Amino acid sequence: MIYENILVDVKSHVGIITFNRPQALNALNNQLVDEMNLALQQFETDDAIHVIMLTGSEKAFAAGADIREMKDKTSAQAQAESFLSNWDYINSITKPLVAAVSGFALGGGCEFALACDVIIAGENAKFALPETGLGIIPGGGGTQRLARAVGKVRAMDMILTGRMIDAAEALSLGLVSRVAPTATLMQEALAVANKIAALSLPVARAAKRAVKATQEMPLSEGLKLERELIYTCFDLEDQKEGMNAFLEKRKPVFKGR
Ligand code: HXC
């Protein structure tokens, strides 16, 4: 498959999707999102890939959904064509998703970062949900995921004022998990991705599923799911390997089963 708006690469067990529309600061047009979904699907179904990374350029992770593409849309058209339905696919990915964010992550760019499991920002990263200033609201999951990530009043502040926050503030709010120097962002993000990729994949998937459930379920249901998932781990060869390796004072070698 030849992609026009993304680059795809594999480093060891990490599949990397790089937004690549430099002329528009990686503005997310429909074709880009479709291409990303295809690449996501290929990585999701490729047993050699354990972790998927989303990234952009140094200047922009992505400056939002493509404003040119949506400016003339009517509400009826948006409904008829199920506008944005292709933005939901990322939520079905069961492998860990790591976002490495440099530069602008605005609107839909910020929303795709928020759809990832781990977000690592370069020191130059800038986050905002400025959609209200354009006469719309965040529609790529931002109202829900930002509020869950940073709390209601901080999400309201960002969404109603559209203000841009830097990496340090994003870290203090809990919007990102780590900040790295801009020059070494990819190196550090890859180190994190490789660490996750070295886990037993079914274990990483179970952990992701359990933590994601906190966003969707009441505590009692989430606790039940967690219990079911830890039980499944005890049937894995990798659980035996992990615990034996600890007791034998060696590194575990996981087989993904
Ligand atoms: C289309 C965009 C774009 C966008 C930038 N460009 N963002 N095109 N959609 N979201 C284009 C510009 O038009 C310009 O093209 C080129 O990229 C470079 O941008 P400049 O503005 O010249 O660069 P700069 O002065 O460095 O400013 C960078 C910026 C600014 C601060 C990031 O571009 C900006 O504010 N962009 C829009 C951010 C935004 O509002 N995002 C939310 C979008 S709505 P030309 O051809 O003029 O050189 C959204 C909805 C999500 O995301 C919910 C539904 C999915």
C-alpha cells in the first residue's frame, strides 16, 4: 500500500505511523485518517507488532482536523456521511498505543493523542482544543477524553477558552505521561515502546483493557473485569516464565502465549 499522508515504519516490534502532510502541519483530512486506520489495522493484525506508535513532525504532531475540508459542510451532510465515524477506529485497537508528540497537537491532533494509551511529549509540544473558536466543538473524543484525563474544570477551561498549553503544563495536568527534550523525543518514546513491546503481548493487552475500562465502567464493574483478566493470565506460559525467571534471577523470555 502506498500512503500519501502518512509514513509507516517498523522498528523491532514497534509499528510506527507518522503523520506526513507537512504543507498543512499534518492537518487531518479524511484520506489521512483512512490511511492511518489501514496502517493501524495492519499493525493490529500483525503478530510481530506488539506496540503501535503515532507521531508527526518536529513542528506538528497534527494541527487539527482539516479546516478546508470541513468548512462548507452542513449538519445534514455531516449526518448523512457519518462524518468522523472513521475517527472511532483507533478506539478498537487492543495493542498498546504510544503517542510521541512534538510541536502542535491541536484539535483533532490533541484528540488522537488522547486516544493513545501513553503520551510522551517533546518539550516543544503545544496542546489545545481550539474548536469552539471555529464554531464547532471537539468531535474526535476530546470533550470526553480530556475531561477524564484532567478533570472537568480543567477540560472546561481548555475547551471554552481554547488556550494552548505547553508540555510542562500538560504534564502537570496529567494530559501527558512524560516530557522529553525535543531532540531526543523519538529515542525516548521508542525506548518506552520497546519496554512495553518486551512484555507478553496478551498481558499488555489485558492491562490495557483493564485500565481503559476505568473510562467506561463503574468501579465495581471494572474491579470484576480486572479479576477476570488476572485469572486469564495464570493460563499463560508467559506467567510461568515471568515468575520462574524472577525466582531464577534471570530475565524472562516471553513468547506471547
Ligand atoms: C487545514 C491547516 C490547519 C488545519 C494549519 N493549516 N492548520 N489547514 N486545517 N487545521 C495550514 C495553514 O492553512 C497553512 O497553509 C499551513 O498549514 C501552515 O499553517 P500556518 O498557520 O501558516 O502556520 P503557523 O503560522 O506556524 O501557525 C501554526 C498554527 C496555525 C498555530 C498551528 O496553523 C493554526 O492555528 N492552525 C489551526 C489550528 C486549529 O484550529 N485546529 C483545530 C482544527 S478543528 P497555507 O496553505 O496557508 O500555507 C479540529 C476539529 C476536530 O481539529 C474535531 C473534529 C474531528
